[in-house]
Amino acid sequence: MSTHTPPPPDLDTFESRLLVGLRREVATAQAATQDAAPITRRTRRRALAVAAGVAATAVVGVVLVPGLGTTPAYSVQEGNAGTIEVQINRPQDAAGLERAIEEHGIAADITYLPDLQECAPDRYAEVDREVGISLQVGQEMVKVTLPPGAVRDGETFVMVLSVEAMTQDELSDIEEREGQRVVEGTKSSVTAEVAGGPVGACDVVPARG
């Protein structure tokens, strides 16, 4: 049974008719899309878990949505065993994420870059031990887990995240393979490492390959 929602009392007659018409158009559009092919702004529903030693790197299809209302750009959580979990929902406010990580006693250097660009090599020396970092790349987030003792005094957690919009050919390829209409997608490159000493500035270089 359909219901009718009366217009707010402070609208005049013309505004009331306009509001009713807009509601009718929205209802019609919703009904028309129920039998249509699925449409998504995401790429594949895909997650990648990487057990890492000194480094963890991934290049996969992932969407980091530019605006999700009140969803924070990042979060840093500490587990009961002292594990630190860093989650990035949007590549925004790298300095704020550094401070949030440092509040847990870990020095951090976070860099966000466009177009799958990278920092030039040799800006720091990696620690010579296995640190047990794990990296997970999902359809709308990047998550790094640091076990207790992964980053010691005098060391720095270094993370570089770079994203690039997928081309129309790449989006079409996903449609052909998965039967979904994909209207927007992003490729990402993520590197998470532990530096054993000073970390130099990021000299940006084009993506390799």
C-alpha cells in the first residue's frame, strides 16, 4: 500500500507541486533500476593480505572513496596485545595520520602521491630484520597491521600510498569479466617499511613499469 507524505507547511503551492513531482520521479527511477544490470563505483570486490617481512607492496584495483560523509580519512587502533592497526579510508591528511600513529609511541612518515608515483629509492635504510608487517588492500580501504616491537626506538614506520584513476579500457575489462557496470575505479600502490635511521624527503619519481 502506498503512502502519501504531505509537504511541509511552510511551502507555497508551487513549491509543494514541485516537491511532489520530484518525489514521483525518484520513485519511478528506483523502480526502473530494480531489473537493470548492477552498477557499481567500485572495481572488483577483492582483498589482498600480504604477510610481510621488511616491506609490503601491492598494486591492485581498489577504490578509496573521496567522500563518505562522516567516515574519517583514517583510524589508528591498538589491540590488547599491543598490535597497532592503521586503516586509511581516504588519502587525506598524512600529517594527521603521522600524529595519530605517534600517539601510540611509533614514529611515522606517511606520504600520499597521485598517478602511482613513487619516492626515489635510498632515502632511508631499512632495518635488517623481519618486522612482521601485514598489509590488506580492500575495495575501499588500505589497512596495515604492526605487531608489537615492529618499530623500535630510533626507528620509523614509513608508508607511501599512491593512487591513479583507472582508464575506461580498464573499467570496460572489469565489466566484461565480471558482468558489472563499473563507472569509477582506482589503482593503488602501497609500500610499508621500517626505517632504521633518519628518513629523507620524498623525491617524487614516475611509477616504474
